[in-house]
Amino acid sequence: YRKGNEILNTIQTYMRCNKLHINMSKCCYIHFKPKTRKPPDIEVQQDLFIDNFPIKKVHDAKFLGVVIDENLSWDAHLTALRRKLGHASSTLYIIRDNIPLYLRKELYHTLFESHLTYCISVWGGA
């Protein structure tokens, strides 16, 4: 964590020199954990800081529409995707008798297939 804080200080200096700003409310980090090693019984709480503000540690985060978790598994992403597809599916089910077939197909591509195929090259091969 010491090296991480040094790098973050360098980044903050660069940002300040170039009149850029880091949105601290959106800033977080994930400590990735390997599946093969047994986690230690006692975790030492260490923090990362940017300009003396602590960065919050999270277990999963959404990055470009893909949910990444600390174990690098797709469980959190699939849960979020399942929720989105459930809403889309129920919407299509409710309006199925009130719209023509060609419009149902368009809505399927818009509401359902777009979520299913987004970033499939990243998470689909897992």
C-alpha cells in the first residue's frame, strides 16, 4: 500500500499541474484476491489516499458496463445482467398482445439482446 500511495501522489501532482480533477465520490479500489491461496485469518486494514482523502475499498465495481469483483469471477456481473434481462423480459411479456410482431422484434433487440451481447467478447469466453 505504501507504493500505491506513492503512485497516487504522483498522479495527483500530475493532475494538479494539468488542471485536472479526480472525482473522489466515484473513486474506489478493489483488492483482487487469488482463488488458489487461502486468505489470511487476519486482514490488516491499510488504506489508499489521494491528497489525504481515503479511497473507499469495494468488493465489486462497474467499469464500462462490466461488473468486476475482487475474485475476478463473473457472479456479480451475471447477477446484474440477470436483473436487467428480467426487467426487459417482463416488459416484453406485458406488452406482447398490444403491439405488432415486427415491433416486438425491434423491442427484443433494443431491450434484451443489447444487454446480452454488450461486451460479450470480454466476459463471454470465461
